[in-house]
Amino acid sequence: MLSLPDFREKNIVICFASEGQKVSFKNDNLIIKDAEENTVLQATCHKIFSLWIAGSISITSGILERSKKFGFSIYMLSHSCRPYGLWNSATEGNFLLRRKQYDYNELDIARHLVCNKIMNQTEVLKGVRSKSQGVKDAIDKMTEYAQQTSAADLQTLLGLEGVASRLYFSHWFEGMEWNGRKPRTKIDIVNTTLDIGYTYLFNIMECMLNLYGFDLYQGVYHRCFYQRKSLVCDMVEPFRCIIDKQLKRAYGLKQMQKEDFKEQKGQYFLKVEKNKDYTRWLIQSILEHKEDIFSYVQEYYRCFMRDKSIKQYPVFVMKE
């Protein structure tokens, strides 16, 4: 399996086919060219972790063959950066891992993940410079919520996560033009951008879990639901704050503006010509933590396979 030193050399390559870019290969090197046939990027397949293609493009058998040979996945994204297709490069045949997944029916890992998420949301709020009394009170309440997860049943756990998230979002995005967190509704530019950022985070986490051969549909917190990759939904929870922090930073730097979006029937969609700009700063924020994510999944796998105590499971700490 991939080691951390090897992973450090790996990169995510993005091709914007919506801008006329094309993908080709030469001597096991991936080459991206623009509409004028100028080389935009050239990378050896040995250093590709995942290839993302935004827009319409024809996939050749050569691309698929190299994906399997060098172990990188290919994500197909629409012009609006919505994933619609995946050519997977997963570790196959890890039946011992999957047997453990299917036999596991406890809540200790779910509690651990939710606690880690609330802890990181609390740390993000602690980073607010001029804290109002409302923010200070929210930090105290969320600290209590994190402590309460240790003995919660599933319904209580869902409730704690929901209450903590609403409290966190109401203070973290205070002062910005938004109407509360409402996934996939696109009712304002903050919700739309959060959806895009969380999707990128989801894709990267999926690639990480595929390194070990997990059944992505068998979750420990999100229960099994048709066509939902519940385990990926579980594992991204502690890392969502990466996107939250980057979005607020971009908003403050005016990298994110209402003019970058088009409105249709009360929904906001990122303009195609802005895809590259937003993808750049969203992906960059995730890649700054790529080793943290890799190490987290690696240690999670080891703990799960060896039936270790929940106290030994990894914790991601979001620093200010």
C-alpha cells in the first residue's frame, strides 16, 4: 500500500475541458494542452494521485489503462463542477477489511468522529479575533456538546451534531450574505461555494479510502442508504472546517463575489469562466492538509483492522 513518503510526491491534476483543454499521454507522462495546442502541464503518471476533468471530454482506452497501471482515479465533473462519473482505482480483494466493516455495529467510532468535528468547529470559533459575547457563549456550549457525544445514542448524536453545527455556522459566517446552512439548495453564494468545496473534499477522501479497499457504502455513523457512500460522508466530518475557513478567508479577500455567480429561479450557480479560480483556492486549502488526511485514514485503517481502543483512533486537530 502507498506509504506517506510516496504520497508526498503525488499530485491531483485538473483539466478544464470547458476551456478547451485536452488530455493526452506520451511515454507515461500526462500532458494537458490548451485550445491552441500549447502545453499547460506535463506530469509523470508515477506522481498522479487523481485526475479531475471538468467539462465534456472523450476518454480513450489509453487513459483508462494508465489509470489502472499507475493507480490513480479519474473524476468527471460537469461545467458547474458537479461530479457525474468516476473511473475508480481502488485496492481490490481486501475481504478481511470488508468482513470487519459488515460485522461492526457499534457507535464508538461514530461518537469519535462527531466529537472530532465539533472540537474542530470550536477551534475555528476560537480563532475569531474580536469575540462577541455570543461567540464566547457558543464556544462554551459547543465544548459541552463535544463532551456529551461520549455516551450518546445514535439519535442523540445526530441531534448534538445538528445543534452544534447550526450554532457554529451562525457565528462563523456572521456578517456575510447568507441564510443559514442549507445543503444543495444554492440559495446564496455561500451555500453554493460550500457545496463545491465539500464535494472536492469528498472526492479526495474517497480516493484515500480506496487505497485500502474499504466498502465506501458501509458507514459507521451515516447509515446505509441506496447509492450513498456513507463511509466517505463519515470520514469527511472532522475535515469540513478546512473549507469553512478557506471560504471565509476568500470572502474577506474578495476572491469570492456575487458577480461570479448567475442566478436562476432563486438559485446561484458559479459561472463557468470562474471555475478555475474557485477550484484553485478551494483545492489549495485541502492540499495544505493532504498529509493530515492521508495519515488520518492510514491510522484509521490500522486501528479498525487491529480492533484497537477508540482512544487510539486518529484525531485531526484544526489549528488556528
